[in-house]
Amino acid sequence: MIVLIEAVFREAWLIVHYGENEQKTVSLGSQPVILGSSNKAHIYLPKSQGYTPITAKIYLENKQIFINFDREYGQKMKQLTQELKNGDKRKLGNIAIEIKTQ
């Protein structure tokens, strides 16, 4: 029942692909989803692969989805903040993050 209620009220979510047969769903809500090597990260990225404690945050703002990369990690990026749309994917190390909206 909880899963059904969550699905009805969920506007956006992430599908985190760890491999061909392993994935997890993370809802986007009022708090950003943190990606990085910190123990506060919702999606862990290994420090040994060069990921900073908070590599990026994915969040909802005015019904739009954004990813904001840490300045240290994104030194070579032209834009640290990027808008994401339904179906967009971002690959970070061995995982792929897919954006889903209703």
C-alpha cells in the first residue's frame, strides 16, 4: 500500500543502474539526492575513483529537475548546473542514473 501511495504522489524519481540486473529507485522530493563519497550520500561513488564527498546533487525546483556538480569535481565542465528531462541518463563510474517523471 505504501508503494502505491508513493507512486501516486511522486513527481520525479531516479533509477540507479548498478549493472545489467541491479537497480534501485530513489524518489526526488523536497531534499536533494546527494551523489558522492561521503557517508551522507544517497548514491555512493567511490573516493578511490576521484569522486568528492558531495560530487553532485539532484533536486527539484519549480517542477524542473537539475543536477548541480561540485565545483572541485566539475573543474572542466562548462556548466556545473544542468537541467534534466524525463529519460535523461548520466553515467558516473560504474553506475548510470536515469531520470523519470510522470
